[in-house]
Amino acid sequence: MYSNIISSVLLATILGFSHAQTTTEPITGTLGNATIPEDNPVGPIYVAELPDTEFFNPDDPRGNIKGSVSAKANPDGIGVQFQIQFSNLPTSGGPFIYHLHSTPVPTDGNCTGTLGHLDPFLRGEMPACNESLPQTCQVGDLSGKHGKITSDPFQASYVDEFASTLPGLGSFFGNRSLVIHFGNKTRITCANFTLLDGVIGGEDGDDKTNSTRAGANGTATSTGGPLQYTGSGVAGKLSVQGSLLAALGAALVFAL
């Protein structure tokens, strides 16, 4: 009898786990949703110009992807205007993705030296960014929020509310890098951002988390401690773990 009860409880747990796994709920960062910097310096223009030699295959007869990314703050200091221009993309391996990475390209040009995506709110790469809730995405996941590279040549123009041109913020990218990847995340090429007048603010990657207003459709965040998205973006994995523990506990009670 007890074995039948345990089997029933475990079956219910498995079914509940399966249902929870199919729920597509976005995950926000450990430090909360990305916030919108409101005091970006107006005027400075940051540019990442792709090098002549490709990182993935330096001997590629077609040469490297050509192009650049330029960025400047909106006139009101809220949001950053990005201008994207790429051409001579690989003939296979797309759609291609691109991100702001947390550290500059080292002097040897090794794109793996740029480390991970710019992610001051500790969100992580998985699950994938939900572009309808950009405040729950990594700050540096530009293609996740604004679209992958799907044509050659490729051009895009958009405003990203969460990147910053203010040195000292965790979302500041002016002393960091741009990386273009194949669709499988392999790194193709990379470039450092530089300020057109030659002055780069802040130490490499030594910035603080934003202390600003919340993003669109998000809730207020702070630097004091972990906050969770309180709309539809509450992390589903916590409820899954709780359900499993509760069900297994019930099974043990019935077995005793």
C-alpha cells in the first residue's frame, strides 16, 4: 500500500516538473533587472572597428568581416544610440550573433580574452534573452535584444536603454569590446571600443553596478541585494525545486 502511495506521489512530481519545465518564464539577474542609466554623457562617440585579420580563421582567403559599431548617448542622456554595419560575413554558420563583452581584446588579438558578455546584474546566458523583456537580458546581449545578423551586408540602428556611456557604471562599455559569433557561439572576430577623441574612461572592467531607474515594464532595483522580477519573469526554476522537495518529503512521510 505504502509503495503505491509513494509511486503516485512521485508520478505527480514528475508530471509537475515536466509542466514547469515547459513554462517559458524569463530569468532576471541575481542583482535584479537591468536598470536604465539616466545620466549618460552626451556627445562622446565610442567606436569598435573590426580588424583586418579574422580571429577564427586568420588564413581565410575572404578576409575578416568588415564593419564597425558606433554608439553615443541620446540627447537626453537616457539610452544609447547604436549604429551597426557589417559586411563580408561567412557564407555559412549564421544567423550570427554579437555582444558587448566584459573585458577588452588583449594585445595578441585573442577573442577568448574578452571573457563573457557584459553582465553587471549577473543574469547569465541561459535561458536565452526574451527580447520582449529586455530588462531581464544581459546588458551586453545586443543581438538577443535587437536581432541577430541575418543578411550580408547587415545594417541596424537602434537605441539600447541599458548600456551606458558613463564611466564607472557596470553597464559602461567604452573600455570593453565587441565580439561577433557564429550561431553556435564560436567567436569569429572582435574589436575594442575606443572614444573618438582618444580618452577612455574607467579601468578595464572595474565598474560598479548601475544605481538608476528600472527598465520598461520592470520593477525598481537597487544595489543593496538580490531582487527578482515581479511580473511574469519570476524564475521558474525555484518553484520547480520547491515542488520536488515538497513531493519527496510527502512521499517519505507516507512511507513511515
